[in-house]
Amino acid sequence: MKAVVTGGSGFLGSTIACRLIEEGHDVTVLDLVPIGTKALSPDARFVQGDVRDFDLLMKTFQDAEEVYHLAGVLGTSELQETPQEAIDVNIGGTVKVFEAAGTCGVPRVFYPGKPNVWLNTYTITKAAAESFAQMANDSGPSRICSLRYYNAYGPGQSLLPIRKIVPAFAAQAMRGLPIQVYGDGEQIVDMVFSHDLADMTIRFTRTERTDVIPDCGSGVSVSVNEVATAVNEHFGNAAGIQHLPMRPGEVPRTVLTADMTELRDVLGEPRLSDYTTSLAETLEWYARLPAEQIDKTVAFYGWQV
């Protein structure tokens, strides 16, 4: 079976692509950045390009049975002053993906949604694209399935330029710096291992269910302070935690825990990794990175060693 993963050089896109390859499928990765594809498989096809290029999408989607649309512009405070590219890619590019998939007769398309508790450029574009997916389901031949992703972590998540919780905490702890936490750190997050997300994504897409958009996380609540403490303990970092003002576009004391009821109703009990074990596995992946990458990250964010 031919499957296409847009954004397949990125963190979650590459994880899904790897899982599809393990299942024996013919995988094509469409991405602007040709990184990471050699690690997928020598048989994986790479197409370099932009999801806003409708003609390229049409060529790439020919004969595909599944399209996983993970391409997008990420960021929270990073997009506050420069929202236009995120609007163009996350909304305009996504609509073109849906149109091209429908025109090519792709039976199944996956689009990742997000719990929309913050008012910022990224969440606005995600909510709009989710609405376009629902509209396309009413008019086109493709079944566009969506899950609302919670806080993904795992090996391969980039250290920069978008600041994410586990990579940032790991880099700071590895250099003996206090871990910087926005707000009082009592925000509740649902940490879901990337391999689990990939498994649930593929399984849900094949149900072709478009009548529900379930939460997709672990269902386990942890505070940001607890994540930071676990990272410090893993690396033996005694520098502690430094609390900073909340970033623009984020709300203090949010509670983000996936309600897994709908997903269980569709898939049965999900096969979820143990949080402590998978977090340790992820942190060890960062520990094996070249020292220059960690130093580059510290310099990029202006952290003082």
C-alpha cells in the first residue's frame, strides 16, 4: 500500500513514517527539509516541496491509499509577531492537501488537531484547518480522520528553533543550568510518547471514522514542575528550576489532560508506554547527541552557562 506523509522529516511525521515502513508499506515523505529520511529506510521515497504547491501534491498523491498530513508551521510566542506563514501553510496548505487528496481519490487522510485552550496563532490555524477537514468530509471522497494530539515527546524531537518542553529541559539540565519553567509550573500537561501517538494515529485512520475527533494522549496528568524535576534527577542536575513569566499566547494554570474515552470506544484499550521508562529513553537519546548540538541550542536561546 502506498502511504504519503507530509512533514515526514519532522518529529511526529518521521515517527509515523517509520511505523508505516515497519508495516511493509510503500512510504513517500513530502517535506521542505530533506533531513532524517535516510534513517527511515533506503526504500522510502523523498519528495522535496511545499504543501502549498497543488501540482506537486497531485503528483505525489497519485495511487496513494493513505495521506498523513503532519506538515505545518509550529510555534507559540514564536508566531505572535509573524503569523502570516503559519496562516498560509497551516490553513491554506492544509486545504490544498484535502483538495488534492480528494481529486486523486485517496480513501483515507489523517489530520492532527489540538486541544484549543489557548488563543494564539498556532491554535487558531489548527482549529480553522480542523473545520475545513470536517467540511471536506461532507463534500469529498476522502475520509479525513482527526485526533486531538496532546504533549508529544520522544527520541528525535528537535532542540530548536521551536522551544519544546522535553528538549529544552534536557539541554538545560545537561549543561548544569536551572530548568526554565514559564509561570509557576503548576500547569497540567498530558505527556504522550511519540511511538504511541504513531500507533494510535495509524489505527484510528484505518477506521475511517469522521464522526468523532477523540483526544489522543496518555490520560496521565503531570505538572510542568514534575517534568522538570524528573529531567533534573535523570541528569543529576542540582541547579533546580527557574520560574519565568508566561509567554505571550499561553495561559497560566491550564489543565490539559486527554479524555481517552472516545478513543477507547473506537480502538479498545490503547497500548501505552510507561511514562517513566519512555521519558528516560527519550532523555538518553538527547544524552547521546554530539556536544556541539547542545552547545548550539544553549547559544541559540541565550541561556547563560
